[in-house]
Amino acid sequence: MAIYDTEEEQVEQLKKWWEANNTSLIAGVITAIVLVSGWNVWQNHQLEQRNQASQLYQQLLDSSAKNDYATIDKLADQLSVEYNSLAYAHFAALAKAKSKVEQGDIEAAKAILQQQVHNAGSQELQNVARLRLIQLLLANAEYEQGLKLIAEVDPSKIEGFAASYDELEGDIYVAMDRLDEARNAYQNAIKTNQATPLTQFKLDDITAPAFNPAATKQ
């Protein structure tokens, strides 16, 4: 048995339904249009922001190639203020730290890197900043501070960087003439299967003759 006996009854029921619901339907359609339009505007704004930040960062790279330190500082600061939510601002900060090192302003470089360790937009960038800071501390003979930074690292947040931390730890111990600890650090780096061939060379270089199979055979 049909729900409605005639097409006229179906049409009449449809009219009544429409009269009862047309206001909410129209409001829903308008809301959907506004949401879609707003999303598109936001997306376009984000794209424009990324393009502008990218252009500024490219200018910064060009300035770096010319050792134009004043422009590097200016562009890095502009990116930090206007585009702090984008990765370009953090890339610029790393470039600024490098320029400070080249100018001999080690303390300024350390301050920039320390800020990025805590505020960079991703774990990857935080690890890059921390590794550069440790390298700077090593170069500045601040060995204990470097080891402290390594000890504070959360192992769950260094995926892909473990070998770099272990290798740097080994470098610091070599500089401190603590070769047993350096060997352990280099061996740990190699065990990650992420170490570069240079790590093995460093390990071989500090291996005592008594523990070197090749030396034993001679």
C-alpha cells in the first residue's frame, strides 16, 4: 500500500514540509556558504603569508652569501615578528645565529640558539638548534655545559638525531681527554645505524693499540 494515494497528496505533503522547514534550510545553506568562503579566505591568507615569508627568507640567504650581516639581522627580526608561526622564522633565527658566530659574537649566537631550543616550531628544528648550540659550546671549550645539554635530551624526542648527539658527546669527551667515555659514545652512535662514516674514523683514531686487532697482529 502506498503511503500517499495520489501524486497530488505527495506534492501537498512536500509543500507543507517545505513551508515548515524552508527557513532553517536556507539558514543552513547560508551558514555553509559562509563557512566555505571563510575557509577559502583563510587558506588564501595562509598561502600569501607563506609566499611572503619565503621571499624574505630567500633575501636573507642572498645576504648570507654576501656576508651582509646587517641585512641578515634585519630580515631575521622581521620574519620573527611578522611570521613567527611559520618555519621560515626559525630557519632565519638559525641563520642569524650563524652570522653572529662569524662576527665573533658568541654570546649572541648562544642566546639565539637557546631560544630556538625552547621555542622552535617543531621537534626537528629544536634538535637542530640544540645540536648547533652544543657544537658552539664545544668550539668555545664549554665542555660541561655541552654535556649537560646532551644529558637533558628526552630520548623520545630525538628520532633521527640520536647518532648526532652521541657523536657530539664523543667529540666533547675527546676534547676533555676522556677517551674511554668518548669510545662508548662513538660506539653508541654507530649502533643506531644512523652514524656517518666519520664516526667510525673518530672511533678508530682514539682506539688504544692494545685494543686494536690490526696493531696486535703486527
